[in-house]
Amino acid sequence: MLLRKTEHDSNKSIVLETDLYEPIRDWLLQHNYTVRSEVLGCDIAATKDDTLIIIEMKLSFNMRLLMQAVRRQHHTDSVYVALPRPKRGIYSRRFREIKHLLRRLELGLIIVSINEKAPDIDIVFHPLPFAHRKYRKKRGMIIEEINSRSGDYNKGGSVR
């Protein structure tokens, strides 16, 4: 796999969405899936026996990716989103929030590490039904805070 050099700086490499395809395809083939790309608008469609997996790839997490992935859930319960490994790491606050949202939407997550030697994929989680949990302690704290205030003196969206 070749990383493309930018025109402005030959030391910087940019990754294209198509660079995510090969490592994912290879992993699916190793697990005996039949893999096809760009099937009726799906980036990757794979079958094994009677199982259909759809994978939507993007270079960054965005609303378009979510809309595409949720639309694919009309065809199968096994829908994944694939993203390149984040520069700030998979333990950053933003990435934890992304994982939580994907779980709530019952989507799976695949992270692709792209480097010139050996691209690799990590199935972070599979699409599973989401267990909605309510946090009673936090709920009680919010209600207590509302009741302890004498009025609404802040503007919503402001800090402090």
C-alpha cells in the first residue's frame, strides 16, 4: 500500500478512503467471507453463508458516515463503520464519545492502522443491541440542583 505525498510537502503523507479497503478486505477474506466493493452504494459488502456484513468507510467521523451506516441497517443488522486510527489515540475523550454513540446506534466499529509496512485492522466492537442504562445518582443530582436554585439566571449554552 502506498501513501500518497502531498504536492506542497513531500514529507507529509495523506491517506485516502480507498486505503482503508485493502486491510479490511484481506481480513474478511481470511475469515472466509466473499467480499465486494461498492455494491449498491455500500463501500464494502461481505457474505458468509447467510450472513451479510456492510461496512461504510470514512477518513473522519462525521454526520454523513452516521447517516449512511444507519441507512444500511435497513438491509442487515451487521453494519460497521471503518475509520483510520485516530492521531490522538483511541483513549481520547472524543473517541470514547464516538464509541458510545456508535454503540447506541447499534453499529460496529473497525479501526484501520495504515502504515507502509503492514496495515492492520482492529474490530473495536461488533454491532450489538444497546443496553440503555439510566444513572439514578446523576439523575438525582440534576433534580436536586434544579430544586435548590431560586431562579433561572444563566443562559443555556454558556459556561458557568
